[in-house]
Amino acid sequence: MSYLGKVLVVDDDQNVLELVKLYGEREGFQVIGLSNGDSLLPTFDRENPDVVILDIMLPGNDGLTLCRQLREIRMIPIIMLTAKGDEADRVLGLEMGADDYVSKPFSPRELVARIKAVLRRTQLSDISGGRKIRYPGLEIQADTRRILVNGEQKEATPNEFDLLYHLAQHPGRVFTREELLTAVWGYDYFGDQRTVDVHIRRLRTKLASLPHEYLSTVWGVGYQFTPPVREGEI
């Protein structure tokens, strides 16, 4: 079995840690489990994982605090574990920079599928050709996965980059939230469609210094990318 990557999971429920380890290792991941949030940052520095799974409710530093701290270090994929039906925590987790969430109780197979999906989106080979999409003040580099706003690089999570890149490839086309979830998240998504709304809101913050608003809301439908003038695509 090929090695798929290293997963760091933080949850104070030993059963959750054992389930993720069992199913993750069966699929080819190396899984490191922690039961206390205070242990995350030292372990993160030492192990350099490919993806982090965080429970929101943790002894020590809670998952939301840890998510924010990780985002200041590296744009690593982060999946939050939330209580079933706790919508406020889900939205807050996404606002803090999480790429995805899974509600408890969860299917271990679904969680593994989400891990695979978010890791696929971080691989440069997923976007072919090393293309750059350019618009006034904005450049999106597929090969390096960088977003430049007025020449300044803006840090973006894997989902944020792929969402912007996907919309920019189809200027003027209106996408529903369901279409964006399918195209960007890359699997049968059963979560809240607000996931898209939160990611769009975060992208708008990163593009706020531009004189033109590239990400437009089409009320009752979804979102579209609306540049003033297309400068080129290479």
C-alpha cells in the first residue's frame, strides 16, 4: 500500500483517536493522535503533518484557538470536528480558517474520504499546465498556488485558492453553491452550503484592496467571477 501522507488528529475522546487511526492507517496514512490541545503546536513542529483534524471542544487550548494559531504558521489543510447540529461552531470554525468540517458522530469512511479530498487539492499536479490567470491587480498562479493582489502575495487555504481559481477560469458564469461544492470540495458533500459562503467572504477580505469587486453574489442562485477587463491568461 502506498503512503498517502501524515495526519495529526487532536481529540480528547480516545475512541475517536482509535477510529481515525484504524481507518486512516488502513488507507495508507500515518496517523498521530493527541488528546490535549496544548500538545498540538510542539507536535506539529516536530512531525510536520500533511493535514490536521481538530475537535472544537478540547482540554487546554480549544480547537478554534488552535486553528487560528496554525493558520499563522502554515496554510495546512484543517478539518474541524463539531457536535452534530451545532451550526454556530461550524461557521466559526470555517471563519477561523478551517477547510472543512465533519459533524459528530461521524462515519470514519467519510472522514477518510474528506482527508483524501483535501490532500488532493494541495497537490500541484491537480491543476495542469502551470497556468497564470491575470486580471487588473490580480494574478492567480496555478503552479505555485499563489494569489497576488497588487503584486502582494495573499495567504490562502487550499479550498480558498481552488475556489477562486475555479471561478476565475469561468468569468461571468454563475455557479450555484452545490456546483461549487462539487467542483472544489471534490466529493459528495453533505455539509452546510454556508461552507461556500464563508470561503467567499474570506476571499473577498483578501481581495478588498482592489478597486473592483471580482466575486459577485447572484441572489437566489450563487456566485460569479466578474472582472472589469480580462488582461490575459498564459
